[in-house]
Amino acid sequence: MNRTLLAWEELSQNLALNDISEHFRFIVSSLKQYLVDTVEHLTLATALYIVICITLYYCIVKWKLFVYNRDPRNAKRILFIIAHPDDECMFFGPTILNFTKRDNCLVYLMCLSTGRNYGMGSIRKNELYNSCKVLGIKPCNIFIHNHSNLPDAMDVRWPTELLSRLISQYIDSLNITTVVTFDRYGVSNHCNHSCIYYAVASLILDRRLPRGCGVYVLETVNILRKYWLLLDIPLSFIFSRFRYMGGFEDRKILHRAMNQHKSQLVWFRRIYMYFSRYMLINSLQQMNLVDIELDLEIED
Ligand SMILES: *[C@@H]1O[C@H](CO)[C@@H](O)[C@H](O)[C@H]1NC(C)=O
Ligand SMILES: *[C@@H]1O[C@H](CO)[C@@H](O)[C@H](O)[C@H]1NC(C)=O
Ligand SMILES: *[C@@H]1O[C@H](CO)[C@@H](O)[C@H](O)[C@H]1NC(C)=O
Ligand SMILES: *[C@@H]1O[C@H](CO)[C@@H](O)[C@H](O)[C@H]1NC(C)=O
């Protein structure tokens, strides 16, 4: 009885003395616990997101599940318009592969320059032919321009009117049903890319495209999404209606095509090859008169 009382007194004294430090320790420890919990939850959420992305990828490319996708209507003769040799595999790969695999579709490619020239024009031209061979585009369906009015430079805007006339000629003479090109941000805000958009937009505005010819532009995503590879799949699914995804085999083909552009394979393009979502998934947007008018109004 006595012993218990003594012990009790001692304890309460200690408690009084240690009251403040005890409080403090309690706050620190709960804060620590909170941080640990938060980090745990974030890690868990990230892991879960990655697992979802990988599962989604497998479901789509392997088991052909969830491919609810819109497809350009009546795509019989499709024309891809790019600015430089290597744009075709760096940006449009999954889409091109989807269409070259179809029996009822002719794929054409129009390239508006031979790249930064430094006397490499003919090398890059050959590289483009080789890369297209890997992708399944016939040599006779490839049109490469080396127009002296289309200098390959970042600071010189390509003349829109001349470009639209050139593009319009091809669309008419090939009886093109579907055009695919860059959107107005041109993937990397490269003005040679967006110039093509403006040229095609002016064709639509002036109603110079044949009836029924659909124009689709490659959606530019922000730099974070650009290098997210698989992790961009859910976002692309939420935000886009026309999507083309490359399977395992497609990725190998795209890497092989990219390897044809030997003169361009510097280290950052190699990194790009492995991490860019454009080499895995393309999302397109149909371009129509209302969107273009809105775009132009925003710009004014
Ligand atoms: C091409 O895309 C369509 C629809 O977007 C899809 O149904 C089809 O399976 C794809 N083809 C290939 C070979 O991936
Ligand atoms: C493109 O044109 C330039 C001059 O305009 C010429 O020097 C170059 O050889 C040409 N390249 C090809 C591939 O024809
Ligand atoms: C693209 O265009 C600009 C000028 O508009 C030019 O300086 C540049 O060299 C071109 N080509 C490339 C590959 O950047
Ligand atoms: C162009 O294609 C359409 C259908 O896709 C066809 O009806 C028309 O005859 C073709 N025109 C020419 C000139 O080949």
C-alpha cells in the first residue's frame, strides 16, 4: 500500500516536471507520423497509378480491351505532312503504323524540307526513304520538297500561302480523304511545324479542301506529359478521342525506323526514343472551321 503511494507520488512529480517537454515530444512525434503517413500514401498512390498504366497498356495492345476509339471516317488515302525527315517516326509513328497495316488504306507522306542543310540534304533524303521503308510507306508515295522558298530555319517563317498552294495540289491530285499533320503548337512550338498547321487551316478557312476530306492534327502535350511514356495513357484516354497506340512490336519497328536517321541520332534523340510518349501514343484532334476561327480570334 505504502509502496504504491510512493510510486504514484514519484510518477506525478515526474509528470509535472516533464509536462512541457512531453507535450513538445508529442507534437514532434505526431508530426513525424503524419509525414511518414503522407509519404507512404503518396508512394502507394504513385505505385498504384503506375500499375494501372501498365495494366491499361497490356489490356489495350495485347488483349485489345478498352480500345473505344474514334477513327477518321472513310480514311482511304491518308496524307501525312511533316516538316523534316525524322518527324515521321519521332512524332507520328503510332498513327502511321496503324494505317500502313490496313489493307484498304493508302498512306502518303509529304516532307517539306530536307532538314538543316549543311550539305546533308541528300543524306537525309535517303534516311527518310529508309525509315519509311521500315514503316511501310512505299517510295512512290513519298514526296520530299527542297523548295528554295522553304528555308530550313527557326527564324524564318515558311510562307503560308505558298505552302497551302503546294499542299492543296497534292490533296487534289492524290484524291486525299484524310490529312494528318501538326497542331498549331507543333509539338515543340517549332515554327516550321506550326506553319504547316496554318497553311492547312487557311485551306479549310477558304474552303479549298475537297468535300469530305478530313483534317486531323497531332495534339501537343506539355513537357511533363511528353516524357511520361506509359504514364500518359490514362490522360490521353480522358482528353482525346482519336488515339493510336503502338504495341510491343510497333515500338521495335519505330526504333528501327528511327535508327535509319543516323545523321540525327545524337544523345538527346536517343533519350527521346525511349521516353517520349509520341513514340508510344498519338492523340489526334479533328480540325474544323469553328475551331480554327476560335483559334484565330484568340490570337488576335
Ligand atoms: C488501328 O486503330 C483502330 C481504331 O483506332 C483500331 O481498331 C485498330 O485495331 C488499330 N490497328 C492496329 C493494327 O493497331
Ligand atoms: C536542296 O537545295 C539546295 C539549294 O537550294 C541544294 O544545295 C541541295 O543540294 C538540295 N538538296 C537536295 C537533297 O536536293
Ligand atoms: C525551321 O525553320 C526555321 C526558320 O523558320 C529555321 O531557322 C530552321 O533551321 C528550320 N529547321 C529546323 C530543323 O529547325
Ligand atoms: C476520289 O475518291 C472518291 C471516293 O473516295 C471517288 O468517288 C472519286 O471518284 C475519286 N476521284 C478521283 C478523281 O479519283
